Amino acid sequence: MKTHIQFILTVVAIFVCYNTNVAQAPNLGSASSFVLFTIDGAVGNTATSHINGNIGTNIGAITGFDPTTISGTIESANALTAQVSLDIQTAYLQLFNTAATVTNHAPVFGDGETLGPGVYSIGAAGSVTGNLTLDGMGDPNSVFIFKFDGAFTTAAGATVTLNNGASSNNIFWVAEGAIAMAAGTNMKGTLIAHNGAISMGANGTLVGRMLSTIGSATIYQSRLTLTPFPFLNPGQAPDLGSIANFAIYTTGGAIDNTGSTLISGDIGTNMGAITGYEAPSEVNGSIESANAVTAQAAIDLDAAYVQLYFTPATSTSHTPAFGDGETLSPGVYSIARAGSIGGNLILDAQGDASAIFIFRFDGAFTTGALAPVALINSAQTCNIFWVAKGAIAIAAGTIMKGTLIANNGAISMGAGGTLEGRMLSTLGAASTYANVISTECSFALPIELYSFTGTCDKQKIILKWSTATETDNNFFSIERSIEGIEWKLIGTIAGSGNTSNIRNYEYIDYQPYKKNSLYRLKQTDLNGNEKYGTDIAVKNCNDHSNNFVIYPNPSNGKFELFCPGHMDYPCSIEIFNLNGQKVYTSFSDVFKFDLVHIIPGVYFMNVQMHSNPKWLKLILR
């Protein structure tokens, strides 16, 4: 009883002392280190959220924060949470009693408006919809206080933008009741729900704090941080930190592979199984699972995603479909829906090796089969980023360039595709299918290299490359290596001197290594100057045991058979059910099949070669 009376007296004293007439930011005290807290109520999370700051409650349970990424502590019913409770009450009363400077604003804020510093008092419930810009007018100490005599809500996708020195540390939202932020809200400032619950919907972002005096505090697949994200300008690439080492990574999800895949870089997941990367697949890097390395990678990936997603756009008018022969200059291309690549897409750095290309989609991202991305005029793979709010699916045979980030969605690469970059997901499975993936950043040649590929053909490797322009180009040297340390010269091809037209070149390695190999080009100009280009990886042409792949598999009945690098092609194909009954026969080199008329289930395909038969498993859905 004595303790209860002391608490009441403390609150009364606070109420009397803080009758503020000048807008100033309150001293949050111990509450300043908490990004999510309630004095009396449960704290909960759904799905994978990312937290930069402490979370806690003085009375209630805390659930759902495993495997959430938390850079901070979890506090419950201890001396610290008791002090935080007092400090929140103090801050609330100071804010509540600060004299209003604006009393005639409508209860609805946003819809493109810009507001200056002040104390905005609304005698009813209020909300934010669309975009609201808070302009600090060049004063980094400018204070914004929004007080509502009722609940406070945000509409889906509502965004609070700061300008001219405005700081999230000096922005406060106080409601006499619940605070509910809808899905996709991008919020700034400290929110205090007095005698009401506080919540954030799916994929919300908050730079600030969510605090409640009495009521639950819940988030759903959200991002909360005490300190502002280091946003990029259009000419910057994010610091990937530890995630730069990974060719394939997911914060939460399984990673699997089908067929013979070659990876140059690490593979990792912070939560999930990793399967299918044993021989004949090859991983030139480490495989990490649920350890300190993957925990740090989760933090670094989230930071990179946020920076890329909120980087100011330079183009918002491009159609959702890219490619079909178009050439794009550096920039930040923002698409307010799902997007795709179909046909050939050329990224032109215009001679600037540090030029940045960012493509971001408010939905899933896909490519068409065999869609190639080509780089010219010094463009580099390490400066290209593809960011999707959802799944990313790279179709069979695609030649892809850059770092791919799927936010809360699976990421996959179809059969036979190649990627110079990374496959990353903040939450979702990652899968590969007889692919070649390398994290190595390309270096520009004096010539503008359009493409450089290597394929197996009857136990030999055919190297092909094309140049968009050449200046004083004398000749190319082709070098080969196994581990990328010792290189052997295997041939030379004369260059075209000076040209602005596309030139195509080919070199055949008739005696390749009997294992996965690396190839690179060295260009020598007329003055004897030399420069190396990007390494490419080519699979072992002598290993045919797993070269056949079926795509997609499982299938709804329509699928293709891929057989790169074989000395002889199929002379017949037969498909059997589990009872050994033959359901399909072909006596020609057919590679596309339509089995929609067959009952769903597990089947086995016998590919009869001139040499040895091959058996493949096929699942019809």
C-alpha cells in the first residue's frame, strides 16, 4: 500500500511540474533505449521482425521474438522496467501538457502535405494517410508534437518523410487511446499510446519507439530502430558487411539444390536446413547455419535492404517489364508493383566504373527463360542491385547480373541459369538448379565487354564473348585455372583494333580440366598495356552423371529436359509410373513435354543414350 501511494504521489508531482508552454523534446530517461515497451501489457511479434533497440514490459508476457533479429536486450518485470515505466509516465505528462501551437488542423494528416515544427493538438481521434513531410527548416533541434484526444492510426503504406534537419528523436505522437499502424507504414518518431494498445502491421518500418502506458505492444514482420537508417543517395552502393561473402543466404528458410551447381562464395541460413550441395556440385566457400556468422549476416542484410529500398528514386515512370533489347543508364528505378525482365537488358555505365543501378519492386520479381542481362561501358556486377517486396524467381537459362534481395519471400534460380552476384532473402527459402553463381565483382576492360560465357559441348568447352566497342585492341589471351590462384595460358585471339560495332569471338578448349574450371580474358592493347576481365566458372564436361535436369520439377505436366555438355543426345525417352507401366514414349530428340493428361504422382524417366541410359525422377502435381 505504501509503495502504491508513493507511485501516485510521484505521478501527481510530475503532472504539477510539467506544465510546459514551449515545445521541447522530453527527457525519456531510461526509456530512450527501448524501441518497444509497455508498462502494463503483453509484448508480441509475428513472423520475422528486425529490432535495433531494447524491448520490454513491466507487467506481462513477451512472446514471438525467436528467431527475430534483435540488436538489444529483452527486459521483463525487473528494476529497469520499473524505472522505464516511471520515465514513460513522465514523458507522457510533459507532452500532454505542452501548450498547443496549432489547434485547427484536420484530424487527418498527410496526403502530400508538408508541416513545420510545432505542437499540433487534435480534440478527437486522428490519422496519417499517404505521405506526410516534416520540415525542420534547417534547425536540427526543431520539435514536432502531435496530440490526439482519441486513438491514432495510419493507413496502409502511409509514409512520414523528414526534411531540412528534422530528426526522428524530436518527433512525438501521443494518443489518448490505442495506436494502430497499418501494413507498410514508414513511420518516424516516438509514439505513446496512453491507456491503449500499440501495434504495427506487416512490413512496417519505424525509426523511433512504440510505447504504451497500459495495453499490449505488438508488431508483425516489422523493422524498428532507434537510430535513423543510413539512407543512400542515388550514387551510392550499400556496405554489405558480412553478407558480401555470401553467394546464397536467407535469414529464415531452407536452402536446397538440384543437379550439378557450382558456387563461388559462401552459403548460409540463420534458420533452416541446407541440402543438395554435395558432389557433383561444388561450393568454393563455407557453408554456415544458425551460428554467429549467420546472425551477423541477418543484421547486415536487413541494413542493406532498408538502405536500398528507401534510396530516393531517379526513375518512377518505367514500365514493370524491363528488357526486350533496351539499354538503361545508371539510376534508381522504382516500380510500385511486381516487375520482370523479358529478353535482353543492357546496363550502360557510360564509362563510370562506380555507376550504380538499383531496381526495386513493390511486389515479386521474375525473369523470362533465357533472359540475359549484359553490362557495357564499365558497368560492374557489384554495383547492381535488384530488390523485391516478395519472391524472386529467375527462370531457366537466365544470365543474371547483380545482388538480388527478396524481402519476406523465397528466392530461386531455374535450371542452367548463371548469376554474377548474390541470391539473398530476409525471410524465405532459397533454391538453385544446376546453376553457376559467383560473387566476384567484374573489372572493366579497355574494350567494352558485352558478354563472356562458357559451355560444354561433347567434352570440350566453347568460350564465347562479344564486345560492344574496342579501342586499340591488339589481342585477347584466354587463361584457365582450377582454384583461381594459378592460371595457365591456353590460347590467343586477335582483336579488332578500333571499332564501335559489336564483335563476336569464340575459342574452343579441346582439352579442359576434368573438373569445374575458371576462365578469364586478358586484353592487350597496341601499346602493350594489359588488363584482366571477369572470371567465369564452367562445369566439368567429363561428368555426365547428373547433367540431365528436368525443369520445372515438380511440374503440372509441362516441363523441359536439359542436357548440356553430352557427347550424344537422347535417341529415345520413356516415362514409367511406380507400377512399372510405360505412360510415354518418344523416339526423337524431343526436349519439351506435355503430360497434363497423366494422373499426378511420381514417375521415372528413362533417357536412352547411344552409350548408357539415364534415369530421372519426375513429380507431376
